[in-house]
Amino acid sequence: MSESREAIVPRPFSMHWGDGEIVEEARIEGEYTAPAIQLMQFQTGDAAGSVALRFCHFSHAGRFQRSPMILAEAEVERLREAVLANPLVRELLLRIASGVPAESR
């Protein structure tokens, strides 16, 4: 499996609660899909001014898939490397994994 094509960022997205841009994306090419973690920055709507992480995946042809991301254990290291190249995604994931509330840091 080769690494996934470089994702073009920023790129727009639209949700019911706001629109914005995907400003970072950690994506790899897996055996069956291309798992990705996206940093979504909301610019309009109820969510304007906030950021969110989206765990998703793409087909090998690059099409967004509307089902949950599944990450094989064999793909973890490669996705870790992709996360390290995306500092804002990395920071939010560290906040999830550290067990320490942001206000305590």
C-alpha cells in the first residue's frame, strides 16, 4: 500500500450547524480504505469560531465514505506519523489521550 495522495487543505465543508474549512488532515492509504482525521474549522452558522475533529475515511479513489472510520492495528503507526505532521490535530488528540483537562495545563 502506498501513502495516500496529499490532501488539499484548506478545503471547504458544509454541515447543518455551520460551514468552514478543513485546515489539517492526517490521512494514510490503508488496505481497504484511506483512514483520515480532519481538523474542521467552522466559520459560519451556530458553530462559527469552533473547531472539531472528524474521524472518517475515503475510498482508494479518493471519495468520502459516509461510514465510521475503521483503523487496522497494522495501520496505527502510519497514521501516527501522519498525525505528527499535523500539529493542531496532534494537540487535540493529545488532549483526548492525556486524561488532563485543558484548563489544568
